[in-house]
Amino acid sequence: MKTKIFMSSVQKEFADERKALKAYIQGDALLSRFFEAFLFEDLPASDRKAKTLFLEEVRRSGLYLALLGNQYGVKDSSGLSSTHHEFKEATRLGKPRLIFVKGSDDKARDPKMRALVSAVGKQLIRRRFTSSADLNPAVYASLVDYLESSGLLRFGPFDAAICKDAASKDLSVSKIRRFVASAREARGFPLPANASIKQILTHLNLLHNDMPTHAAVLLFGHKPQRFLISSEIKCAHFHGTEVQKPIPFYQVYKGTAFELVDQAVNFVLSKINLAVGTREHSTQAPVEYEMPPEVVREAIVNAVAHRDYTSNGSVQVMLFSDRLEVWNPGTLPPSLTLEKLRHPHGSVPGNPLLAEPLYLTKYIERMGTGTGDMIARCRKAGLKEPQFTLTDGFVITLRRKPGRAFKAVGGDDEQPESSTGPVPVQYQSLEERILALLSKEALPVSFISKQLRQKKVSGQLKVVLNKLLKDLLIAFTVPGKPNSRLQKYKLTAKGRVLLNRKK
């Protein structure tokens, strides 16, 4: 929808300039996409009072533009001209105001106009012009500035622009502090732990004129989706190979970029196959996912870090019986092609200010190695290489091998378990995996989270553990003291019966 510009001035004095300026805006390829100019003389005849009509049009307009010259205009009973009334109403309503003053000398102006020009100058910046030849370029520059400040026109990355309506209070101090602690440990972040919030945000280039940028809100906002609605992640699990309704399991995750990645990764890992082996060669039972968790994580991080945040689309994570698809509303930069993704290439982040904190906390690397690592890890796990496609967005497809689990990349064994060796028992759900881990001995939550690659204090693991406790399938070893350092989870008789049935 175009923004209406209310053009205010003494009509007779600026009759030619007003018409020329309207024609200029309508004829310009850029300005005509965003604006429509309104002239009061274009209104059809009406028996309503002129003052009522023009003030209503000011209210309906998104932007106020005034041409001020020598004449003040006809004064009403209050002693003010129409132009003065229009300016006051635009000011009262908080409309963006662009003021252009004709001539560099104020001596020839009507005293009331001179006073108005002076009053305007105390509130905002005025621009001077002498004719349409210099008025039109001045208006063009001001309108482009308006588009840029409104986020409608960008000359830099979207994540570097000010997040409209957001303020410092919309950023979480605790989330920023946790980031600093993590970044100091992971990458040697140079600022001390007690650095001020402003120092931290300034160091990360997340403030613009002391206002939070889109990247700041996406990384540390209390509720990022309040300002960037489509920045959520939609996750769906289908039992077959095609999209079907009703969707068996559907979840929409909200939060910061870090939280979105963690939640979506946990969603996938809680749904894919996992093998829990025997303790024949170790006191710890080996746990192996059918797809390397690092590859799943990389695909999701890639979508969050490189998507187009101006799009109304959201990142979609769709798990089918034969594959995982991660879709994001974005495309490749001009310097990259789908083929180049399969070979060493430079890092060209679409959201550089968002990507930097993700790098500092080791969510991503900065060398353009992500897609190459995914290919290598899938090969090592015995899976088909990831597929990269461009449709109405960028899609990463990872192939599954249901019923089989593979060693996590980085282990000693690159191949699946031999059919002649110990046969791992396959467990589909996170509940079953937890029960399997507890089948031999009681375990602390830290060990469970490490084995299942789940966060121990939040997310899916916490939900499932609480459900198992409620269903009396597991129990605490130290009853009544859930936060005890000695606390462990143990399998109950009821849980053991259920687990044996599933084998």
C-alpha cells in the first residue's frame, strides 16, 4: 500500500510548484512505487467546510510535506492560516514532516509566515529551494531518507537496520549476559563479563543511533516475534513421504535465534531413530542417531542465519519417513551457485550482524565450510549427500535410513554395526530412549542429556522426564529433593515392563 503525501502550502503562491512536484513523484520509477501525492484542489466540490476537509486528509495521510514561501495565507477566526493549521495537526498526530522553504532570505515574508518558519526550524530541519529545478531533487532525497529509516528501502543489510518500535527495554539483559559468558568460553570474546550492556551491543554493532537493530532483537529480544512475526520456526513430522493433513505432529517455535535453533534441533532428534547398544565394551552404552546431529544442526542454523527476514515466510523443518527438509525464505548471494556450495567457497552471510554472535558461540563457522562439513559427515555416516535446491526458497534435504543408526561423526568407527556383532535395539521416541538408558542403572540428568544430545534444563528432555515421572515409569533416587546434587533417575518396575514389551 502506498503512503499518501499531504502537500501543504498557500495554493496560489505555489500552484506551479505543487503540480510539478506531484507529476515528478508520480513519474519517478522509485517514488511512484511507494508514494501518492495529494493536492487539496484535486478534491471534488463539497458543501463541507474546507478546514474540516483538509484536516481530515492530514489525518488520512502517512506523511506531511509543506512548501513555505512569502505569503501566509488567509487567516480564519483564530488568526491562523490553513497551512498553519495543517502543520499543527500533523505535529499533534506525530506524522513525519518534510518542510521546504523557498528563498534564502526571510525579510520579504509575511510576519506570520516568518514566525511559522522560525517555529518550524526549532522542531525539525528545513530545506531551502529556489525553484522546481532544485525542489524536486531535495524532495527526492528526503523521501528516500524516509524510506530508508522506515525500513522500506535498504542500502545495507536488513539486520543492520533499526527495528521499528523496538527499544532497549525490549532486549533481555540476562540473555546478553549468557551470550557473553558463552562467547568468552567458546571464542575468547574480548569484552569482560561485567561490561555494560551498551558496550556489548556497541561492540557487536547491534545499535544504530542507540536504537536496537533487527539483529539485536533477533538475538536478544524478550519476544522477537512481536517485532518480526515471521522469524519463528515451524516444525512438522509426517509418517509418510508426502505432506498430509491433518499433520500428525506440528509445532511452532518462537524465541531468539539461539533458542529457535536449539528447539528445532531437539524436535528433530526426538523424532528420528536412535540405537542404544550394549555395554559389552564399555560401562556406557553407545548411543547413535540415524542422522549425525551435527548435520541436522548445521541445516537448521543455516536456515536461521541466512534466511530473508523481509519475507512473510518462516523457516520450515519437515521430517518425513525418508528424509528431513529444512526450508527457508531466502536465496543464494550472486557470488554463489548450488554447485559452488559443494566445494570450498567464501563466506557470504546475508545477515552479517546476526551471523557474528552465532559464530562467537560456535553455532556456525565463518569460513563458508558449513555445507562442505555436512557433505563429509553424511558420507562418513553412510548416508547420501545432502541435496541443496532453490525453489521458492532455499532447501536442504537430508536422507534418512529408517531402522538403522550410525556412529556420530568423529567416532572411531565409520561404518554401521556389523550384522555379526552386537545388534543394537532400536527405539523411536525420546521416552523409549530414556527408559533404555535407565534399564541397567540409575543415571543423573547430566549423563542422560549428554548421551541423548538434549539440553538438560529446558526443551524436550525436561518435558519428557516430567511426563515419565508423572506416569510412574521412572522415579527419583532421592525422593522429595529433585534439585539434590546426588539426584538420579531410575527405572521403575512399571517402566521396565513397558520397555520389555517394546523390544
